[in-house]
Amino acid sequence: MTLRDRISLTWRYGKGIFLIGAVYNLVCAGFQSDGFSYTFLVDSFIIKAVVTAITVYLVKQFRDRDAIFFYINLGLSRRKLLTTIILIDFLALAVLMTTMFFIYG
């Protein structure tokens, strides 16, 4: 399996989490662009953890139970896919907030 295939499958598995996370990240960046605040920076990461937990729970509840076997048969574990998705999502927020710090801070 190539890297491109893994990226494609990760996107396919976590599309909902990525999209909700991207909306949250852009909203936080919009608030930070009005006036940079260190407390909002910390609060955004705390709230991001709560939003991500709720999103993962809802996606897991409403996903077809047999769909996970597609990824398992390809040799990808559910835990590894979910960890990758969450790390990328938090890394995107960290990069965006760091950029806002350098621009407005």
C-alpha cells in the first residue's frame, strides 16, 4: 500500500471529523484575528478537545458497523486511523494559531 493510498483511506475514514475540525479551526482563527489573546489560545485547545470527543463519539455511533471491516481487511486498524486523524486535526489548529500569533501577536 502506497502513502497516497493511506492518505486517501485516512481521508475517507475521517472525513466528518476533519470537516468539523476545519470549521472549528477557522472560527478560532477568525476570533483570534480580531484581537490576539493568550487565554483564548489556551481555551481554544481545551474546547477543541471537547468538540473532538463529541464528534468522534457521534461519528462512531452513526457509522455503519460493517464499514470498518473494509479498513481492517486492508490492514489498517481503527485505533491507528483515529489517532492519525485526531493528531492531524490538532496539528492543524496549532499551526493556524501559531500563524495568528506571528501575524497579530
